[in-house]
Amino acid sequence: MSDTNKLVATVRTEFGKGAARRARRDGLVPVVLYGHGTDPQHFTVVAREFSAILRKDGVNAVLNLDIDGKEQLALTKQVVVHPLRNYIEHTDLLVIKKGEKVTVSVGVVVEGEPAGGTQVAQELNEVEIEADALSIPENIVVNVHKLEAGTQITAGQLEVPAGVSVLTDADALVVNVTEIAAAADEADEAAAEAAE
């Protein structure tokens, strides 16, 4: 893991909505760190630095927290963003250890053009996986290049990096390639004939 994901975490001594509001006004994000049977720990991190890591690594970012000079690995578990003003209101982090496997949801990205006369329906936008905490893929790519109508790709058929297991039901439909509806073709033909 690179030092770019290093964040200084300052212990919070004030709690409640007023304290959280003051922290955000000062450019900080209230954070709760929990896991491995420890009591929840309350911190703040610099909002700009934390946002930059999320933009770079996505919602499953692994952080190297500097807590009073002691390092602690943490996985971003939940990020609460203000619905209108688009700033981070609060974040939950999960304590992790090197070599530990974690369960997270990752996005599914469809790439490529299927065979002519077909269309692609993406049934699942994300799947649940288990991966090493330091090797979580940003997303899983499904290539539909030249796939014919009737092709279906399920969660169990997804190609994932070594060491990654898909936990979503293996029979869950992720991508479905179908023929473009005949009604649309007939309407195009009727329009072409009317134009002649």
C-alpha cells in the first residue's frame, strides 16, 4: 500500500451533532473506527485528503491511519454524504490486518459491443466478493464483445482476479444479451416505406 493513503487521525473528545458540525466547518470528517472486538474509536480526518483517496480508490479504500504516531490499517465501510451539499458528513471505518480477507461489494462494469441486432441488459450493478483487504479490485469487468443473443452471464461465471471469491449467488443473472425487439425493427421498416 502506498503512503498516499496515509491519513492523520485526530482523537475526538467532543461528541454530538454540534461537535460534528464544528468539525465539518473546520474541514474535518467525523470518523468511527471499529472491529476486531475493540471498542469503537472516534476520530476526525482532513476532509480534502480523505475525499482525494475516495476519488482515487473508490468506496472500498484501504487507509493507513496515523493515530498518535501509531499506524492502523482500516477499510472504508460506510461513507455518509450530504444529499444536497455533497460533502462527507460521517464515515465508518473497519479495523483490518494485513493478509485478512474482507467481504465488500464491488461494481460490475460492462465493456464491448455485442453481436449486431442484439442489446445488453445489465441485471446486477454490483456483486459481493471476498478478497484480501489490500487487494480489493475496484470493479469487475464483463466483456460482451461479439456475444450472441441468448448469452447470459451469471455471478458464478464472472472472471475475477486470483484470490478473489464471488459471494453473490452463483446463479444470479448479471448480464443478459437479447435480440433487439422485432417491434422496433418493424416500426423502422414502416417509417422507411412511408418515406419512399
